Amino acid sequence: MTIEHLRNEYEQYHEASLFGRYINSDHIKNLIEKHSNNFDVSVLGKSVLEEEIHFIKVGSGRKKILMWSQMHGNESTTTKAVFDLLNVLAESKNDTMKSLLGKCTIGIIPMLNPDGSRAYSRLNANQVDLNRDAQNLSQPESRILRHCFEEFKPDFCFNLHGQRTIFSAGATSKPATVSFLSPAQDVMCSVTNTRKMAMDVIVKMNQNLQRQIPGQVGIYDDAFNINCVGDTFQALNVPTILFEAGHYHDDYDREKVRELIFQSLWVGMAEIIFGDPQGSKENAYFEIPQNDKLFYDIIIRKVKLERGDVHQILDIAVQYEEKLQQNQIVFIPKIEKISDLSGFFGHREIDAHKQLVFVEDNKVLNEGLAIDFVLINGKKHTLFV
């Protein structure tokens, strides 16, 4: 089963019951039960609020890959991709699948932070960032992951996350639709053999993505923080790869990005199992641009602003605030910055042509103001997704 086949036949594997940004344990309950017919499904423990944290073990081979999703509860794109992947792995009659699952064992924690997922929060129920708790292990979810890591003894780890819409792939006008990182394992950010092995896998995944989203893959900041899970596992000499699901044009539900993450999971696994990375592609890894923060959701260009007797032509940046309302995520447009934003880009841009811009009730345009629309020359421009 090739990546070309998976690209062409993606709808066959796409888990249609999962859609959008809000994914909690209720959404995956039936899927966990379904996959228990194909795979070894167990409960690792419970969250702060007593929600079960599941572990799905696939295959029986020597090489072991451990992956976990929704460590941050509001980062759900990779969870959708994981269940797409499980649909592929369930094709046990396929010769390629038989070969793959005979060579590896894949351990998956589909939702590490169910409490945060239900609240659509980065944090767990105790308001702790689990990705800053790798040393203290103060939270049950952190202890569950560490215990799983120690018992499973992975050869590689996939740390699955989502990133904000603000990131560009380098100093360019292209968004960082997918980002990766081979985390540092010391304060010097030394390029160790462990890091190099993770870099090899990232290079392979990047090669696949460049055929579909050229210039839209970035490398995340590698500043060392031993409190982060990826840095800790890398420091324990287990090659660890950070996946960051970012923004694709007009894809605020992150369904296209989900497909790209799904592909990357497959390509990464195949490279580990069949490619046997040796740590020889670091130069290609460092050619991938580092993420920069050059994007806003919307930029209204060349706005005429009157502040008393002073007239200025400036830009207005609008950023969406994500809020959970009635079990759905709503995107609330808010003014993030009023300035000369010539060095920044908007996922959507509106040209005010040096005209005055009006908002509801003629409110004064200030940073932090929530606005549903703008009026320019009598024309209404809605700002909703």
C-alpha cells in the first residue's frame, strides 16, 4: 500500500464521524469500541475528572512506535488523523499491511487529555499544561504517559499537536500548514544521533508534503525545555518527532490539514519500519524553514484613521478567538493590532483604499474590540469564518 494509493483513496479511510475542531471523548467512544474488534484496546488510567484514557496497540513486530494525541485538549486535528490511520491499519488482509504489522508494534493514545478536550482547553482539569509537566509528573495524565512510555519501550515517538494560524513557513507569505521538530535533548541543542534519526523521518514526510503544499512546511522552535515531553523523551535517547497541524487556506475546520497529517503519519511509520533511518539527512532537515509569526487571520489594509486632528493610514489585523458554545467552536473576530503591518500577511486581506472603516454602532476601533463586520464605502464585509 503506497502513499499514492492512500492519497487517491483517502475518502475510503476518512473517519466521517469525526469532523471539525471540537472532539471530546464522547466523539471517539464508539470508535474505540469498533477498533477493539481489530486491535488490543486497554485503559491506561483515568484523568483528573475520572475519564478513561485508552491505549490501542496494533501489530506485533520488533520496532515500536508510540504516539499520543490531544495532550492539549483544544488540538484535535491529529486525533481525527489517528482514527483515519486506524481505518487503514484495520485492513489486515492487505499484503503490505500484513508486512508492516509483522515488523512493528504501534501504540496509540488517541486522547491523553480528555478533560481538556471536553472543555476545549489547552490545559487539563487542574489547569496544568501537560507539556510542561514532563519532569514534575504532577498530573495523572502525565504519569499515565510516562508509565506507558516506560512499559512500551518505544523506538520512536510521535508527539501530536496543533498550532495557531499565526505561523508562516519561514519569512514568507506561505502559512505553516504542517510543522515538525526533532526536539533538542540538551541546552546546547546539540545535533545528536538520536535527533538525527528523527530528522531523517521528518525529511521523508516533508518530501511527500512538498508535492501537495510546496513551501508550506516549517520547523518548530527547538529551544530546549526539559519540562516538555518531547525534549524529555529525546533526552532519554528515544527519537521523538513533534507534529504540528497548522492552517491551510479557508480550512478552519482543519479537514485538509487532517488529511496531510494522516499522510505524514503513514509516511513516517513506513520510513521507520522499511527505511531504517540512520541519521544521514540532517542537511535536508535544516533546509526546511523555521516557523515565523507573520500571519493574522484577516488584515484590513490602508485604513484611514482619525484620532482627533491626526489622520493616519494604517492596517488593522483581526484574529479569531476560539470559543466553545453549545458543543461547537465559534470563531469570534477581534482586533489584534492597529499598525503598519506591511511585513505581515493575512489569510484573508481586505483593501480599504485609504477610506474610513466603520463597525457596528460606530464603535471606536481599538485593539481588543470584537467586530462582526466592517463597512467600507457603504459595502459590508463580514469577518466571520
